Amino acid sequence: MLVYEYEFSGGEKMEENKMFDLLEKIYIEVKMNNKRLDTVESEVKKLGAKIDGEVTLKQDATLDGYKQSYEILNDVKIIVSKNTDSIDEINMSISEMKEDINFIAGKTIRNDSKIEKLNKQLKAVK
């Protein structure tokens, strides 16, 4: 059997069998590293899917919260609008009552003054 020797740049010599053994070891390590990389890649994909699922759930929950808040806000707006209309009606009624009170107060003053005149006239007649 012929054994070849190879000389490397550092002056080191290596036989063909040893070189084959070394290449075989390197090949085995590369295969093992590929398996590890495949495992890591698989785990990363699983983790990515899990993250996507969690993010989607959280996103959906957030959107539901915004929808609920929007609906509540609209309900509050409707209630405030109704209350504003009621307050406007009450203010109108109060304004009308003030006018009526002022009218009655004016009549009362005129009637008081007529009563005083009539009292003076009665006293003059007695």
C-alpha cells in the first residue's frame, strides 16, 4: 500500500490515512453541527409560531378592548345628548316661569297700588 505524505505551509507533514481520518472527523462534526442547526431552526420556527399566536391573541384582545371602549363612549355620548336636550327644555321652562313671575309681580304691584288708592278713597268717604 502506498502512503502519500503531504507537506503543509508550516512545514508539517501528514500521511494520507491520517488526513482521511481527519477529514472524516471534520465531516462527522459538520453533520452533527447541521443536525444541531436543524434542531435550532425547528425550535426557532416553533418559537416564532408561539410568538405569532400570542401576539395575535393580545392584538385581538386589544382590539376588543378598543371596540368596547368605543361602544361605551358612544353610549355616553347618547346619554349626554339626551341630558343636554332635557337641560335645554328645563332652561326654557325656567325662562318661561321667570317671565310669568315677572308678569305676576308687575300685576301684583299694580293691584297693590289700586288697593291703596281704594283704601284712601274709602277712608275719605267714611
